[in-house]
Amino acid sequence: MANNKSAKKRNRQTVARTARNRSIKSRVKNARKAALAAILTGDKAVIAAKVAIYASTADKAANKNVIHKNAASRFKARIAAALAKTTA
């Protein structure tokens, strides 16, 4: 347990950052699920929109240092591969 003033402040900051990061990561995961579900439907317009949203969400998370930029790139590559696999 934090005993001094600065340690208590750091605890408050950590709690706030953890909640913010959890929210952003959850947003990325939900966008991924939506993109994969759209790929399974086969509707090209919906797929394009959902994949774009997923890529954007992953990039935003990377810009905020919630996930690594290479992880965001890997996420986008995997969704593109899944898309290519179903359309081929």
C-alpha cells in the first residue's frame, strides 16, 4: 500500500491509465470480431467498412502506445490474409 503522497498519486494514475488502456484494447478486439464476422457474411461493402474500421482502431491504439506498432501491423496483415483466403 502506498504510504507517501507521490506513491498515492502514482497509484491513482496507474488506475486511470489501466482503465483507459483496457477500453482501447477492448475496442480493438470488438472491431476484430466485427471484421471477421463481416468476412464470413461475404457482403463486400460491409467487409470493406468493417476491415477499415478495424485497421483504423488498431492504428489508433498503436499511436496511443497501448499496443506496439508492429502488433497493429500484424493484426492488419492477419485480417487481410483472412480476407484474401475467403475471396480466393
